[in-house]
Amino acid sequence: MRCITVLGPSQSGKTELVRALAALEDGHPRSEAAGHLNLTRFAFMGEDWCALDVAGGPEFARMGGAALLAADAAVLCVAPDPDEAVLAAPWLRAVEAANLPCFLFINRMDTPKGRVRDIVAALQTYSGHPIVLRQIPIREGGEIVGAVDLISERAWRYREGQSSQLVEMPKSEAEREHEARAELLEQMSDYDDALLEELIEDREPATGALFEIARRETQDRAVVPAFLGSASHRNGIHRLMKALRHEVPDVSALKARLGADKALAVGFHAQIRKHLGKCVILRALDGGVAAGKQLGGDGLGGLAGLGGKAGLDHLEPGEVGVSVKSDQLDSGRIFTAAAAEPVPDWARGCPPPLARIVTPAHERDEVRLSAALSRLAEADPMLRLAQDPLSGHALLNLQGVMHERQTLATLAEDFGIEVATEVPDPQYLETISSGAEEHYRHRKQSGGAGQFADVAITVRPAGRGEGFQFEEVVKGGAVPRNYIPAVEEGAREALDKGPLGFPVTDLAVTLTDGKHHSVDSSDFAFRTAGRMALREALTKAGPVLLQPIERVAIHVPSVYSGAMVSMISSLKGQVLGFDGDPDFRGWDIFRALLPASAEEDLVMALGSATQGTAWHETEFDHYEEIYGKEAERISREHATAAA
């Protein structure tokens, strides 16, 4: 079995293409729906194939690495419109990162919105390898009615819902075909010295030799061949499938690409199924994948085929199957018999930008929700599970809104748990803007032993990021040495919540004086005095609200870089600049500083400004002050939420 990953932007016709390929000769293709991935097994000319159809939403481009992990080649399906080429940029980037042979299919050529050359040129902006046009369209009366194969120089006329018909080359296309073929051969000769020599000597290359050169150059990723057609009308589908059959490598190339000589299988997707638990979709890299045998250090419980075919004994090399009763297996792993190795970085996806606090709709589900989220995180490497430091509730980091919907639907359908979600608050802090002094006496007499502690402190602002500092300059034993740690402990307790309602940082406290009682003083009394003294001092020291500032790196197609300046400014951020991405053609890395409170807005604004093509990653940079009405609003909302 050979395996192709079919991907591309939304509305490009990927699913139509998979159905058309599967329907060429196989009347009974088997399909398996798995979240954002659909798998279809079919036959062509006596050979088994599996097509992995990745959902086309922008966020799924960031998740496509898992599907590319198991593929022998990618088929990128795009619209026939130069203006929409940028929508394919994330998918070209993903294929580039995976170092995978790629075929380009320009779909819906029955309604093109630009010349084929212009479409290819626009796509070339984002491809690190030359896109070579392997066909040109045949036009009659302004409509595309067929295509000419530039290697064989054979003309094919489209037929509705059927394979194309071989026809004589139209005289009107002869000159254009000659020019396009010469350009193709010149591009191919850049990677083949023998072909270059033939062209220099003006000798006609043999057709069979050209097909072999095309196969080798595609498998070596020297070029990206481009084909034309319309999946919904079955136009050009047979020619594409013939090219795939001839040029897609077998599973041994995948094994070499992953550097996994001893690997038996790769686990590239998982899902939680009701009554079955976690099921991992595997692609066998060797013949040793069998029910009951060792895989990843444990026995493989059982195997099922695609489309519900149960009871498989084993998987042949290259075959795709589903593990059942094997909860110890994880997706995103390369399995030997004894171990589960991590996959390459490119297959892990982008850092999930969307954060959501998740709480059960019914209190009775709290324990079940925790277990369910852990299971989901095991099955979905694109989802990150943590704990919100402020609320203590579960925190999910997701790839986008569609990913969120899928995750919540799984919780409801497979676990029977309804949940509520909310955007987490930034971790605001507060500090002081001036120094202050405070004297506090703690005295209590209420039967039994009394309590007495007297402290005098000064506070002053510390440098940003220096945290809490404590020192003492007490003279003459006014506060005995054994009680000074209790004063510091009490002061630290006062940092939990300052006058504005947030944790306090970046200040220095000095214990300057005090008094004690030989009977009534204790650690508890001095801890209480230290806490209360600092609380009083903070109100006098000009409390200031601090907001976290994130350092943001936005990976954006270069055509949208100019729009980033106004977008960051509208989010009250600071532009740091941008550079061309050294690893991916047509991309920039745009850097900025942004308030953490704006990150949710950044996700939405970035999607709108770049048609979903850009993504970002953040790291904490520093805290900075907020004054005036904004600080008042944040404190007021925080107090209301805490009430």
C-alpha cells in the first residue's frame, strides 16, 4: 500500500479529489473519519492506496504534520485563482518542512480565474522548489475542454464523469505546447546532466527516459509537478493518478526519511472512541506489526482495518490500520518493538494559540472531566493540557476555534460531559511606586497565653523583575533573632493580595525596629505583625498595577507583513521589526511586544488580516505598569469576579 496526504485550503475541492481518485477503478473504497482527518482506502490498477484527507480550515494547516508523517507523498489541491495562492502558503510550508515529495493539482479548471502560468507563478512565491507545469489546457471558445501532457505530447479531451479521451493534438495548441514543453525540459535538465546534454545537442529525448527523469526528480524533491483538472467533473483525474502510480515512492522511502531503520510502525493519529477507548491509527513500516506482538514496549492488543474492517491479524509493510485495546500507545510516535520514539519537530505542529479554561457544566462531573481531558490530551498531540494558575481549573491550549469545537464535541458525545469555557485572565501583579514606613503592634489578651509583637518596617520599590527582598537592621535585640524569620514569613503572606487585589512583587522590606514580651511573644505573633505591617504600608506606598508583556513572533506570508504594523498598534503593542524567514520562501517573521491581555484579540485579528494563513508563538518578556482608567477597570472587574 502507498499512502498520499491530500491537503489544501478550504473550498479547494480536496474531498472531491479523494472521492474521484477512489472511484476510478474501485467500486468499494473504505473510509474512516477521524476528527480533522478522513482516511480512504482504494485500489488502482491492482495496487492498494490510502488517501489521508486533511480538513482545510486554516488552523488544520498547523496540524497537518501528523498526516504528512505517515505519507509517501503529498497532493496539494488548490483553486485556479492567482489571488488565492497565498491560501496555499501554509500547506506548501508544511510539505516543505516534512521534506516530502509533492504533487500540485490545480482543481476546478472548468471555471478558472486566471491563466495557468499566473497561477503557477503565484504559487511559486511560497514554494522552495520549482513548480513545473506538466500539462497545458486545451481551449475551445474560451472554455477549457482538455489538456496536453507535455512529456508524452498526447492530447486528452475531457468527458463529463468519465476518463478523458485521447485525441489528436489541436493545431491551435501546437505552438503553445511546443513552447511549454521546451520550458519543462529546460527545468528538468537543471537536475539531469544527460538531459541537458541532449538539449544542447538539439536531440529529441526519448519519452520513456523523460518519464523516468520526472519520477526521480519528484521523489528527490527537486521539483513539484503541477497537473490540471476538475475533480467534480472527473476531469484530469486519471492522468493525475497515473502520475502518482509511477512517481510516488513506496514505504521504504518513508522509513529512510524518518531515519527509522528498526521501526515497525508510525502512529500518526488517535481518537477516543466510545466503548473502545483510545484507538491509534498506525502505518506499518515493516512486516512485524501483528496483534499480540510487541510494539512500543508492550503487546499490541488488536488491529482493525479502515472502515470498520475488524479482526486483522497483522499489517503488511505500508498498510494502514487501527490499534484497538492498546491504550498504552500514543500518536505522534515512531514505534520499534521495544520503544516509542518521538517524531521530528515538524510533525508536532505549531504551538496552540487559543487558551480556554474548562469547567464542568454539572458539579458531579468534575472528577470525570479531569480524567476525560487527560485522555484527550493523550490522543491529540495538538492539544495541550495544563492548570490555570489563577483559578486552578483545567486549561486547554488549542489550535483554533474549529479545534475547540471538535474537542468539546468529543467530550459531549464520547464522555457525556457538558462543559463551560472561558478565556483565562492574564496574571496581573502589583507593586509600589514610592517608599513608606509603618509601625504595627499586635496585642491580644483573651484568656490563656497572650500574644504580643511590635514591628517597624520600611518599604521601597525594587527593580523590575527583582521580586521580594527582605532585610533587617534591628539594633540592641529589640526583636530577638529567632523571631525575625517569622516577620519575613508574615511579610511574604501579605504579598498574596495587595491593595489593588493582585499579588505584589518588586519591593524591598526592611525591619528597622520592634519590641517583644518575654512571655507573650511568639513566632505566630511576629508573623501576624509582619503581615499586617506590610499590608498597611502597601496602601501608603502608591500601589501600581503591572501587566504581563509577551514577546510575540508572528510567522506570516510576506504579502501581509505590512498589515502587521497597524494590527499590532491597534492592540496596544510595540513593533520590534521583521525579517525574511530563512527556512521558508515567501514568509516573514514579524516580532512585537504585546500585552498578554491582547493575545485572544491577536488570534482573531491575525486570522482576519491574513485569511488564516499566519500563526504566532509567544513567550513572557516582562511586566510593565498600567495607570489611569484602564488600571481602575481591571481592578474593578477583578474585584467583581472575586466577590
